[in-house]
Amino acid sequence: MQTLGLVPWLVGLPALGALVLVAGGRRLDRWGHWLGVAASAAAFVVGLVVLVDMLRLPAQERAGTASLGTWLDVGTLQVDAGLRADPLSMTFVLLVTFVGSLIHVYSVAYMAHDADRRRFFGYLNLFVAAMLLLVLADSYLLLFVGWEGVGLASFLLIGFWDRRRANAVAGKKAFVMNRVGDMGLVVAMMLLLAQLGSLSYAEVLPRAEELGTGVATAVGLMLLLAACGKSAQVPLQAWLGDAMAGPTPVSALIHAATMVTAGVYLLVRSGPILEAAPTAQLVVAVVGVVTLLFGAVVGCAKDDIKKALAASTMSQIGYMMLAAGLGPAGYAFAIFHLVTHGFFKAGLFLGAGSVMHAMDDEVDMRRFGGLARLLPVTAVTMALGWLAIIGVPPFSGFWSKDLVVEAAFTGEGWRPWVLGGAALLGAGITAFYMSRLMFMTFGGRRRWADDGPAARHPHEAPALMRWPMVVLALGSVALGGLLALGGAFTTWLEPVVGEAEHHEPVLPVWLLIALTLVLVAAGVALAFRTYAAAPVPTVPPTSNALVRAARRDLYQDAVNETAVMVPGQVLTRTLVYADRAGVDSGFLAIASAVRRSGDALRRLQNGYVRSYAATTLGGLLGLAVVVWALAS
């Protein structure tokens, strides 16, 4: 590849932007945000140049590594750092930099009145740089550096408005829960290093079968644990809703282009390891199915517009995890849905930010209503994202999500019926909660005050916020169809993920499409009847047990506290008590004995000659007795 030398600039440009913006201080406040935009946009241009060069090559030659030199050289372990450009990594590069750049532009207006806007853009650049390092790394060890960089950036951005304690706590919660998942990646790397002596993709992945089923299963499950943390999958999903404490552009970046997609990338990149461990592969699919239904149910009960979209992300990432757990039959579909989701979810989040901008940062959808005529651009762009995410043809989500549903219905025994049935059910619930969001926000009568001291006068967002929403809406409409044309996208990924294995589903494809659309229509109709045709109360009505549970995220925090936090506290207190009562008490007893003996001996050192003479005489008598006893 002639442009391989440009690959380090993909990470270097936003990383340099972050360094300058954070270290430059307040002297950059007036124009630093444009530097952040330029750094992200320049990385996209470089990525586009590398892509064009890659497309000129035959499919099997579309890969290359830009060496960064030797990183570690300890004993028999030598780790070279390098950035690998191939169809999978470049797909993520273009998604991260293009969507990320649009979010940067949007943020210029959204954060216009924030005194720390320059620092905010520095953190955004850091987020982009860390994600690019993660996907371009040529080894698990270098990937881990980007992995932790993404975690750091998310902590800084989720808690950016840390003047409120709740925001700081949300950032800490995301950070801590991700560290739990990160231990899975650390253990997986230890196992790979112990068994294969390397962490490089080029050496590890072709030799995955050498691990043996047991070790491969352990590695696969540890990689899944890491993915659950980053991609907010059950059981490490509880941080995602709280992450909405950050500014809305942060939510868009986390949910569409960066953090939550990292887990899907890790599993697809590690495909050969999962294929060597069928049990781990099945667990990946099951976790995806559980999470897609979990997120969908939670999304049905959320009144906070951003938290409803957060639950939606959890569910949609579940579809991607399900596809990744289906092996070569689903890898390309997982990434396909990830790409289309990046566009329509970013558009929906930016649209939510536009609504909040118009409503003085109000997030309760029960206090919206009737905004379509006042916010026409926002309403149209969000409507296009809505049609894409629920899978209405010919919008983008139809082309990607239906492929996941179709792949889920392949296989033998119970799997196609359970996995496929769950994917179908999720499509219907998705249509309901996303339609609920649209009808509560833009339809019906106004449920906000337009006079008096609490009056609101909603207005459309500035142009710098509107145009990124328009571009993302166009992607929501056309991107899926363009990438699906002639199987172009799956063919593009084949050199990395392998040729997609085609298996006939247990039900005809036309029937699956028809069932999906029927469920989607039913979900939309139910939402229309409940939230458009009928008045929406401003106070949540008393509901059944399932709705109450969904409003509290199906008690995920209570479960974590009961199953992990409380036992952990008990264990910690027990160990502290054992340490104090056993170890500390033992050493303190020895110290006390030494002190007492010292006190006793000190009394003999009184300075009187007669005492010393008596002591000497006593010693001599004692010695004489011992000698006499031994002699006799």
C-alpha cells in the first residue's frame, strides 16, 4: 500500500489536537474548538486517502501494517508496535472520523456558552484518537492502550459538568464498571501469551486452534467479559443510562461511533478464537439476545429522551453481539448493522440535543408534545432516523438488521427458534418504544407552558447544529441500501472476517421479512394508539409491576448491589478484621513482649556498683552450678 505511511497520522492528528487543546490553556479559548474540528476532519481526509488506495488493490492485498518500532523487549518476549490498516479497521476509521467530525461541528454551537468549551473539544479529540488506536492496533496489547484511552476519555466527558455531584458519580460508575470488564481482556492476554507466546494478531489468530477447546473457551469468555463492559451488555450494562449525564454530543459519540462499538470490534476481530470455542461463541449470542430484549423493555418505560435512546443503543448493540456469536455467518452483518446504527443513532441523539436546546434542557418527554411544527428540521431528521432504526424499507436499518434476523434463524435444534424468535420480538418492541419517543416528543398537544414565569418558546437549533443532523439523516435513508447493493459491504470485509457462510434459515426469507414488518407495524400502531391518539399525562400513571421495574432499569443497580457490592463489602470487612485481629494483633503482641522485656532489663541498668557486682556474682554461681552438673 502506497499510503501506509499515512496511517500513523490517523491517530496522531486527533491526539495532537487533544494535547494542544488541553495543554494550551485559556489562551486557546477563542478558537480552540475549531482546532478540535480540524483535527478530527483531517483524520477523516487521511482515512479517505488510505481507503481509495486500498480499493485499487486486489482483495487479498488490502492489508498492511505501519511499524512504529519495538515496544517491549524483555527476555524472550518482544512486542513490536504497529498500526494495521485492513478492511475491518478502515471501516471503523471512516465511521469514527466522519460521524465524529459531524459531532464536533455540532458541539461548536451546542457548547457555545460553556466556559470550558476548549477543554471539552480536547477531550473529544482524545476520545477519537483512543478509538482509532484501538481499531488500528496490530496486537491485543496495543489495542489495550486504546481500550483504556477510550475509558479515560469517557470518564472525562461523562463527568464533564462535574459541578453537579450526580454527573461526577455517573462518570465514576462508567469508569469502575469498565475496569471490571477490562480484567477480562487482561486475563485473555495472559492466557494467549502463556499458550502462544505472542499477542500479535498475525501470530495469534492463525494459530487459534492450537489453544485447545478449553483454553480457547476461557479466552473467548474473557474477551466477552471485556466486550460486555465497553459495549454495555448484560451483566455490565448498568453504567450506560447514567452516562447520559454528559453533554449530549458526548452521548452521540459514545453511542454511535466510539465506545460501545469497541466490544463488537473486539469479538469480530477475534473471530478465529471464538470459532475454536463453540461454547464461548454460543454464550456471546445468548448475551446478545438477553441484552437486546433487556434494553428494549427498559426503553419502553423511559420518559427521559436521552435515557430512552441509551436503552435503544443497548438493545441494538445486542443485535450486533448476537450476529458476532453466529460465527462467519454473522460477522459481516454485525459490522454492517454497526455502521448503519452509527448514522441513525448519532442523528437521533443530536436531534434529542436539539429538542433539549429548544426546551431549556428539559429531557422529560411527558413535558414535550406538539414540537413538529416548531422544530421542523429536527422533527424530519429524527423521523428519518426513527424509520431507519425500526427497519422500515428502504431505510438503512432495514438492510442491516434484517440480515441479523435472517442469520439468527439458521442452525439446528433450538437455536434458530430461540435466537431468531428473540430477534424478531426485539424488532417489534423497538418499533413500539421508538414510536413512543417520536409521538410523545413531536405529536399530540403541547404539554409545556407557553406563558407565565415558566414559559418556554421552542425554536429551531442554529445552523451548525442542524447541518450535521441533516447529513446523518441522509445516511439513515440511503447508506444501508448502498452498502447492501450487490453484497458490496460483506464482500469488502471478506479478507478479514472470511466469506460469509450462507445457510438457509429454518423459515423462508420472504416470510421472515413479512413477520418482521408485521411486528414493526404492530409496534407503531400500539404506540400511536397510546401516545398519539390518546392524551399523554404529564405525570407517569400507576402501572403494573413490569413497567415499574422497567422504569428502574429492571433493578439492575439493586441486582449489582446485592450480588456484587454487598458481598464484596462483607468480604472486605472480614479480611480487614482478620488482618487486624490476626496479623496485626500477632505482630503487636511480639512488639509488646519485646517492650516489656526491655523494660525489665532496663531496671538492671541502675548505675549502682553493688547491683552490678551482685549480678556478676549471681552469674558466676549459676555458671558454677551448670559446670558442676555437667561434670557429675
